[in-house]
Amino acid sequence: GAVVSQHPSRVICKSGTSVKIECRSLDFQATTMFWYRQFPKQSLMLMATSNEGSKATYEQGVEKDKFLINHASLTLSTLTVTSAHPEDSSFYICSAEGGPGELFFGEGSRLTVL
Amino acid sequence: KQEVTQIPAALSVPEGENLVLNCSFTDSAIYNLQWFRQDPGKGLTSLLLIQSSQREQTSGRLNASLDKSSGRSTLYIAASQPGDSATYLCAPRRSNDYKLSFGAGTTVTVRA
């Protein structure tokens, strides 16, 4: 199947700093990518839809100024958690459509804010 | 809003048993449905994709059925192995906005 790569896999930062997470489609182009958040022992919650060359579409309740999404190329979307606080600590996962209707997911990025 | 329910929440079986994982969803207007596997602390691995027009899909020891009108899908895993231990997630994709909705998953433990 198609490969989606995320980096970093783990990041620890101090409260108030910003953290950038990258999501790359390695062997295909993706005009649309999706960002999810997963709390411990819970399922995935869609945060936003990232569209290449245009603004991201955020789900209700997700702060667009807190979670900045940039999709500057057909193979890269980035999620920046700005002014991170401990409550932003979570597992963030991206996905992209790598085949007709089939979504592939990255390995996830564990963010810990101290 | 699409609500997805997976039953059971957890399952523990001895090696060799067949597994049956159930998924129900409230909005039958789906584009397709995917089953994923998630290992602890890892991302999701796509197992099977069923198009809305299909009734089932098979890959190796895995078989998934779809009854779109009743909002149900079932994942069958034959002759389970310890390596099958993971959380399995059902995710129907809505036909109006192509967004995936996830259930809470079924955590499977296969005992050697």
C-alpha cells in the first residue's frame, strides 16, 4: 500500500513553545490530507482537512489559531501546535488518500508538553 | 453525525480460534468502509477496504462483510495468531463529505 510518513514520532516541549509535525506522502501525491488527534484509549477525532494550495478546513471546536495547518506541496502537510500547553499533549496522526477511496495513515506523533 | 459502535470492546482468545468483530454505524450513506489495525503507540494500518457497492472483501485470513442498508460490517479473522493482537478499528467514510468516522475499536488479545 501507499506510504505516509510522519516526523517527529515523539516530541517533548516546554509550555508556551510551538511544535511542528510533518506529514509526507512518500510514493504518491495527495491534494488532501487529514489530521487526527487521539487521546489515550480513545478513538481518532478528525481535527482538520488539509488542502494543497488553499486553507485548511477545521472541524467544529478545533482552534485554527492553535493548530496551524499548511499544505504547501502535493506531498507535504504540516501541523504546528502554537503556544503549546499540557492539555495539547496527545497523539497526532495524519492520513492521505493513496488509492481510489483508500486512506493511509502515518505512524503518528506523540506530543508531550511539560 | 456518523456514530460508530464496535462490539465487543475487548476480546481474548487462545491461538487458533476464529475471531468475529462487529461494527455498526448510524448513517448508511457511506462511500466505503475501511478496517484498520492499530498497535499500541503506533499509527493505523489499513487491512481491508470495502466499497459501498460491495458485500464483502477478503485478504488472506481476513474477511470483511458489509450490509450498508442495515449499517453493519463484520471483520472475520481466521485461525488467529499471537501476532494478531492489536486494536481493530472500523471506519465508514461518508458519501457527502468523504470524512472517516471511527469507532472506539475492539482490542484483541490472542494467547499462545
